[in-house]
Amino acid sequence: MKNNTFGKIFLFVLFNICFLNAFAQNYTINGKVQINDQAAGGATVSLAPGGLKTACDEHGNFEFKEIAGGEYELLVRLVGAKNFRKKINVNGNIVLNIALEDADTRQLNEVNVQDSSQRMASGNLRQVEGTAIYAGKKTEVVNVGNLNANLATNNTRQIYSRVAGINIIEYDGGGLQLGIGGRGLNPSRVSNFNTRQNGYDISADALGYPESYYTPPAEALDRIEIIRGAASLQYGTQFGGLINFQLKKGPADKPVEVTSRQTAGSYGFFNSFNSIGGKVKKLNYYAYYQYKRGDGWRPNSHFDQNGAYLHLDYQFTPKLKVTGEYTYMHYLAQLPGGLTDEEFEADPSQSNRARNWFKVDWNLASVTLDYEFNDHTKINWRSYYLHGSRQALGILSYINRPDPGGQRDLLDDTFKNFGSEIRLLHQYKLVNNQPSTFLGGVRVYKGLTLRNQGNADDGSGPTFKYTGSFPSGSGYEFPGTNVAVFTENIFQLTEKWSVTPGARFEFISTKADGYYATKSSPYDDFYYIQNFEKKTNNRAFVFFGLGTSYKPMKGIELYANVSQNYRSVNFNDIRVVNPNARVDSTLSDEKGYTIDGGIRGHVNSWMRYDLSLFYLKYNKRIGSVNTKSADNLENYRLRKNIGDSRNIGFESLIEGDLLKAISKGTSKYKLSVYTNFALIDARYITSLDPSVRKDNLVEFVPPILFRTGVSFGNKLFDVAYQFSHVGKQYSDATNAERSDRAIDGVVPAYQVMDLSATYRWKLFTLSGSINNLLDEKYFTRRADGYPGPGILPSDNRTFYLTLQVKL
């Protein structure tokens, strides 16, 4: 009997335990962390008791699963921000929206994060981002997802409309290449910026040929980060600074998201962009494929482009993440060539070149390791390899002469580059118990450019092959080596004032090994003679910078920075055979410095502003002058050290939501207005060439740059209008007004308007744009070689329509 009673009690207890376990619930805690209205990627989130810890992804999202009910304390830490603590009672699934404050300001309580569709398209970088320091620097951010712009064509004047002082070269209507320059620097293929994608280089050769033939598609971009001349301490020696394209990653809150965008437009334009991304356990993935084609508004302007990208990152532990990426791009374009001034004035849509072609292949792979030793110390190690090529085929003779037929000229470049950069960021307390930040890093780079030039066939198609037993112009290898050590430190002297000194050591070695060909006779009966040569140029130096930031009150920051700059001579510019241009064999490196300072901040949450002044000193500036040959039979551009120049300027950007200000944040609509205005005075102050007078204006520098726009809408629709004015600029240092060959002369001032509209309904988004609304006839460049020579007319009025489906 006792045994039977004991058995019943045992079964009863066992049943209740099973019953309770069956109905006991575990919950999920997820959330989003932001700082200064931007995602706090890399922030660490801890949950106690239990010792649980995770890291926010690049969008600031975090998640804890299978959490038992009870009381916990949540702790969020981020270098450069105050710790955030909050006690939470878990009795159901919890969603948190957390705002961090910079370490030098007071802690805020939990706030609601505003919908991304209502955020501004422009912004600034925090003083510490990942393993980089931006305190006291002029920084700009373009939030591409918040732009109402023609993304399918990478429309530069719309995408960079909120970046102050940017001069733009419009290469083509398809957005195949990017040409921008800041503060009076040459915009040709972004050659005066250090150009990166997700933190690693994408240019052809960072030492010998720093031009970018690959541009990430705007539809794949999350944001664009721009740091002006002071970026040289952390990213290289360039005068322009840094442009970093941050591509999208898979959404952290779903395993699969598919986006398909199909765009049709004027002159046979078609673009298909398709992406897939998501997060599966510890793996985040994102991939896209793009096909683009068009016929262009001028004859002989057809292009085809294919591009693909794959991103994989795996969070092995809360402290360790490894990322791998691969980028592929190929395009073939027919080039309509340039025009003379008379031809442009008569009919800018005409073309006098039917045999010019351009082909680019780009393969780029990278591996990145992020490791967090603790809440105050982290390391980033990124390595990449680029294998790319570009081939230009056609007629380079002056555009005021007809195509003579016969053999064409072929320039064939191959780029093989490897780079590895490791960074350590450590936060510590030094003065008045204020958090200071140390950054140190090492960069190693090996580049190799293989350049050949010579005669190709006499056909009209894209046949990229040399005639003869070797290239009849030249054949060279240009190896380059760079080792750099850099450091910066934010000394937070008080809660409001910080000082950031920095230094960079550079060792640069550039070599040339190859030949250039000469004719054995000036008559028709000749053969080519190969003249072999080797050159080596090694140099090492240290340069310094100093920045400061002062925040007298909330929403206002005063900043200033000075940094030395340097640009090396490119061997591969010296041996290019071009009847329109030659290079001085005594060309020497350029040195100088950049000083800037300004005030930036925000008024509540409805307006942000950034007003600044800059001074850019350029010693032994390299430029082009119109020159006659010794026998006075030929005119050509001579690339040489012209003299010292200085650029002085004012830059400003003001952007605000007027309805948000009037309604105090309660309006369901937005009326966003921005004004981007820059004044630049750039002149030669000394001259090494008799044709360039003191006080001549520096080439490629519009004295006035003005862009403004307005956008009205809500979560369902948005209509945007933009106006751009660019002042008159010169294309060479002699300030020639005009020439018969059209490669010298002014680029007249011009005004362009654009109109865009977007409507969203459930899974669908319909967008349309009219570019060059008033059908302005203008041009942005006179080219002395490809893709000219001569005046390159910009597109006339064009129409585009995009249908997006997101699943």
C-alpha cells in the first residue's frame, strides 16, 4: 500500500514537472543601437545574469534568443560613446531601440528610432568609427538609401548633390565611370582621392596610376563616406582625402531578402539589378548581379556592362568575425569621341569617331578579420588582391582632323595589386578621467602595372590585338612597393574639447622596366627599334597632422585640422605616345598641405549644417600647358611641374525638414530642403613655365559651385527637384580661351535641373526621373586623349523608369 501511495506521489510530481517545463517559455530580446542617428555597428551588448554577449551588426541590430523570463540588466558599450545600462523585466518578447551619446556628452535614456525614410540624406562620421578616427576632420556621409535619385545610371550630380565643393566630370550616360574632385583638384577618374570599397583600395594602382575604372553601382550602396585632405594620415598621401563606398549587407532580421530593380530609359537604356541577402545563424550574406546596356544619345555610343558581388561574414564568436568579398565587373563601350567648339555649337549630338572602343575587366577579392580583445580594444586586419585591365583602342589624332583610316592605336594595361593593412584601436582614460582613443596601423602594398602601347588593326570593331611582333609604341612593367606606419590619438582634454595629433611614415619605391620604340627612318621604309631602359625611385618621409574639436553646447561643434600631403610622380605617365600630349621627363613629386576649419551641428532633429573654410597649398603642382615643338610644326599639351599654387575656399551645406520644424516632429510628411554652396579661388603663386603667369587660375576649378533641391513626400511617395550651377573653368594652366584642336579652352558655366519621383505600394516601388529637365547643352570636360580628344558633350534631356520588387 505504501509503495502504491509513493508511486502515485512520484507520478504526480513528475507530471507537474513535465507540465511546467512544457509550458515554460523562453523569449527573444532584439533591438537596434544608434549614435547620432547612425547605426552603431560593432557595439557590444551584454546581458546579466547569464554572461550573454553579442555584437551589433553594421546596421546596429542585435539579438538574444531563448531567454528565460526574469529580471536582467542590459549593457551596451561602444568605443567613443558612453555606456548604456538598462534594467529590463523579461516576460515576453522585447524590442529595444537604444540611442548612445558621444563620450563627452550626457547619457540619454531609451528613445524611439525614427523611420529611415524620414532621415536626412547627408550626415557626418562620428569621431570614432570602427577602427578609424575622424575627430576634428571634415567628414561627409551620403546615405544613398535616403536619396530620391537616378541610381540606375549612377547619376553623379544627384548622388553627390549634398557634398560641398565637388566638381564633376560626366563621362557617359550610363554611369560606367566616376569623375569627381574636391577643393579644386582634378576630377579625372577620382585620381586625387584614395578610393576604397568597404575599406580596401579599388583604384588601378595606388602608387603608379591612382585612377578608378570600377565604380560600385549606386543600387548596391548603403552609404558613401568622404574625408577631406586630412585623411592622408590614415589612408595615404593624397591631397583630396578618402572616398569609401560602403556596400549593403544582408538584413540581420531575416534569412532571405530578394530585391529586383528593372530600369528602362532613353536611347535604349536598360538596367537590371538583382540582389539577395540575409542572415542565417552566424552567417550574413549579400550578393548582386547587374546587367546594364545603352546606345547613348550620340552615335557610336553603345555600351554593355556586367557586374557581380558576393559578401560573406561569419561571427565565429562575439569577439571574432571574418569577412570575405569578391567583386567582378566587365564593360565594353564604343566612344563617340570629342568635338571642336564649332561642332559643339552647331550640333552637340554628332560624332566624328566610329572606331574608338574601351574595355575594362575588374576582379577584386578581399578578406577582413575583426577581433575585439575587450570593450576598449579592437583590431581590424584587411587584405585584398586586384587583377584588372583596361584597353583603349582608336584614333588619338586631333579632333579637327577627320579619321585618316588605317591602323588604330591600342593602349593595354593590366593591374596586379596586393595590399594588407592592420589597425589597432584602444580606448583609455588619461586626462581628467576622460576617455581618450589611440589608433595605430601598418600598411603593406605591392603593385604591378603592365603597360603596352602600339599599332592595332585598321578595322572598326573592338579587336584588341597588336599588329607586328611587339607593341610598336612601348612596353613596360611598373612595379611599386609601399610600406606605411601611421598613428593618431584623440586626447579628450575636457568633456567639450579634444585634440588629435597624428603622424605617418611612408616608404615608396617605384620602378620602370621596359622599352619605347622609335622608327629607324622618317620615310615609309622603316622598322621599329626598341630602346630599353630601367628606372628606380625610392623615397621615405614622415608627415604630420593635427586636429581639434570643441563642442561648446549640444548641437554645435567647432573643428579644425592641418595635414601634410604628398603625391608621387607616375612613371607610367611618362611613356605614353599621344600626339596631343607629352610629359616632361624631369617631372618631380608634388608636396603641400591642407588646412581647414569650420562649424557644424544640428538644430534639434530637423536641420543639420556644416560651414567651413579651407586652404590648400600645392608645391610644384603638375599640370598641362599648351606648347609648340622645336620646329614650330606641332602644338601639344606638355605635362610638367608648372609651379606652386594655392586654393582658398568656403564650403557650406544646410539641410532641413521644414515640416518637421513647424509640426515639432508630428507631421506625417516631409518637406526637405538643402543648399550646397562653395566658393573657390585657386591661383598659381609662382611659375616654372613662361606661358603660365602668376595669378593664373588653376585648371579644373569652378569658382562657384551651387546645388540646391527640395523633396516632398511621406512613406508612400516622394517628389524631388534639384538645381545645379557650375561656374566657368579652364582646362589648362595657360588659361587659353579656345583652340582649333578643342583640347584647350574654357569649360563654360552651366545650369542643370533634375526631377525625380517615387511611389511605394506593398512590395513594389515605382520610380521615375527626368535628367537635364530643360535640355541644357553643356559639357564638363575637354579631353586630350581617351575618351576624346576634344569637347565631350554631356547628355541631353533623358527619361528613366524603374520598377522595384522586394520580397
